[in-house]
Amino acid sequence: MQEMTKFDELISRTNSIYVLKRVGESPGIGQREIIDGDGRNSKLRRLNEFVEAGLIIERTLSAGRTLKQYYLSEKGERFLKMYLEFEEGEGIRTGIHSLGDKDSFGADA
């Protein structure tokens, strides 16, 4: 339960969804591209928090200089997919039906 509360708090913070979307749209993206523009400090904090929470994977490469690349983890991909479906009005899919469909008895879900 405490882990879910921490997750809820993290997702509700400034630039949380922006950072997840940015990494999801551009796997292997660098830190500079993620935090560019307004809100650099909050974007960097969210990025680090998502790495710590296991939603984003950080890979460090050394090719003359250290370069960090970011990818969504499997958990991050699942969360972002559900979030985008919900945002687009598709509802959340369940094993039985999706929101807005008829349930097994023919009533509105």
C-alpha cells in the first residue's frame, strides 16, 4: 500500500507524464533532450525518481565521454500505455470488458 502511495505521489508531480512520454517516444534518448526547455530542474528530478522507481532504465555508455541513455522499463511501458489509452478516452481494459462496454449481463458497465 505504501508503494502505491509513493507511485501516486510521483505521477502527480510536475512534468511526470511529460518525462515518461518523452522517453517512450524516443527510446535511447539522452538526458539533455529530456530536460530541455522550461522546468529543467523538475524534469531532471522526475527522471531520476522514475529510474529509482523502476519505470525508466538508465544505460551508461562510455565512448570518449560518458553518455546516459534512457528507456522505459516493461513496467513503465505498461503504465504509459494504460495512461495514454485512458487519456484518449478508450477507457481501461480489463479481463472481462472495457469501461463503457456492456457487462456479461447486458447492462452498461
